[in-house]
Amino acid sequence: MAQKVEKETARNLMIIPGNVRGTVILADAEYIRQKLGNQGLKLTEKRLRELGCPFLFDEIKPMEYYPEAFSVLVILLARELLDLDDEGVFEMGKSGLKHSFFVRILTKYFLSAKRCFEESPTYWKKHFDFGTVETVKFDEQKRSAVFRVKGYKFHPIMCIYHEGYFQQIAQMAIGKKDVTIEETKCVFKGEPYHEYIIRW
């Protein structure tokens, strides 16, 4: 049984600064809707009210900014309501990509995988008004890439979610299904940033 989200968790998240485009939250809302129908969205809204963070999905505008805390809470509540394990959260992260206009453009028009990785910081900025992504290494011969996410520290569940999200981007950019991702450094383990290695 997935852990129930507590009010203290919600309060701690809401005081962390940083905003995200509504399209990101709507992508996760769509994941819940596909699994539980519209009733699932109503249950999520009910739980948000109980946590002292009222939020209505119908009022979200894709291009407007909203607290990233709401995005994280929606993912935590999806885990609670759908009883997701880590693999389920990973798959939710992968699913979020399907509804991201910016990333579809990124992977469609930048035909080389290297260029796609190089442009990813720009597309992070189109989603978030905080934090950065940087490609540290791209090695075509060794079929690997290393990148870092800096200035992002909300909840450990996002490490798993982002692994799924970034793996899906890599699969689309590289054009291969056999892509792995590993978080090798994490701010929740005392590191100054999140670092991921992608191999294909």
C-alpha cells in the first residue's frame, strides 16, 4: 500500500519556491484520468483540499505558471490513489512526455541525438522558472550521455519520476527502445545536484 500524503508533507512542499507551466501538471492529471477516469481527478482534488492546498484541474491554463509544489503533490497523490510502486512512478514520468508540446518539438526538429541533448537546457527553461539542466558529456562511440539537474529539491519521488521522463526523451531522441538511465548523484544524498547517466 502506497504511503498516504500527510499535511506536513504538503506544507513543507508549499514553502519551496519555484514554478512550472500548467502543461506539466495537466499531463499528470491526464495520467490519473486515464487510470481512474474523471472520478480520479475529483478524488485528487478532494485530497488536495484535505491537505490545505485546494486546486482545480479545470482552471489550469497550459502556459501559465503554478507552484511546482502542486505538481509534486499531484504525483504523490497519484502514487497514493493508484497504489504505485517505484516502477509505477517511473512509468508515470515516461507518460508525462506524451503530453508535452515542448519536448515533442525538441525531439521532432532536432534530428541528431547530440543536438537534442544540447538543446535540453533551453526546453527546461520553457517549463520551469527555476533550476537548470546541463549536458556534461555526450559520447556517441560509448553510447552514453551524462547530464545534471541543478537547483531542484522538492521530494525524493521526483528522482524516480524524472528518471522515467528523461529516459523517454532519450528514447525518442536516440530512436532506440533499449535505453537505460541511472541517477548517480542526488541532492537527497548530500550531493550538490542530481546527475544521470543514459546508456543505449
